[in-house]
Amino acid sequence: MKYIYQIIFGLFIFNVVACVSTTPEGAIIKEGEKEEFNDVKIIQNWSGQFPVDKLGVFPEGQAQLPAGYMGDAASFAKVWAVFSPGTPVPEVDFDNNIVVFGKNTQYFNRTTIFKVTLTNEGVAEVLAMATMSTTPIDDVVAMSLAIIPRAGIKYIFTAGSQLPVK
């Protein structure tokens, strides 16, 4: 009988411990404070190649990032002119939308943005599918662009940090 009480007590403790969430630092997260991820609608997207020697046309500080955004027509037009020369720049309502990008930074792998998630803290993460190769990047990188709604987005998560969205 003594063992039955020990087993029941052990199961009770296990269930209590299993139901508590913690941060990587060990702090307890209350149920209402858990970070939630919501899918962001992708309005339109494109995939292709981008010349390495033209990466400087990206908005300031974003040339070498694996993901980022363009929040105005002028920035998007500069990137589009290199990404798809000779084709008209797609119309984007930058009051309500932004254009996010994902590109290779180590190896050339064709890439497509398939999902963008947004946390309840306003951090968007661009998720892309890519082929897997060890082909070094020489003169072009593979890149994907997507138009998404601007609402609620404060940052783009990229290269382990948060890029402010203005």
C-alpha cells in the first residue's frame, strides 16, 4: 500500500512539472504569456536570382542578411529592377503592406518563401524552402520576395536578431 501512495504522488509531481513552461533561462511562463505564432497571408511572391555585385541596392544594412524587408516603393523599385530587369515593378500598397525577402548567404540554393509567421510581440519570421546543395555562391544568389500585410509587424527576425520595421 505504501508503494501505491508513492507512485500516485510521483505521478502527481510529474504532471505538475510537465505542465509548467519555462524560458531558456529557466523562468516560468504563465499560461497567458506564452508566445503565439500566427500565419501571415502571403499576397504574392516571386523567386529568382540576384547578382551578388548588386546586393548594395537593398535597404541600408540588409545587403548581407538572409531575410529582410522593403517598406516603400522606392526601395522595392531598386531591388525589382535588378531582380527582374525589363519587367514593370509590381504595384504594392506600402501603406498596408511590405515586401519581405529571403536569400541565400552561404550556398546557392533555389528558394521560395512558403510561410511568414508573426508572434504576439510583433516579430515576423520569413520561412523559405530551399534546395540543398553545396554549390558556392559566385556571382548570383537565389532569392524569393513576398508581399505581406504590414499590420502588427514591428520586426523581421533575421540572422538571430530583430530588424525594426519602419
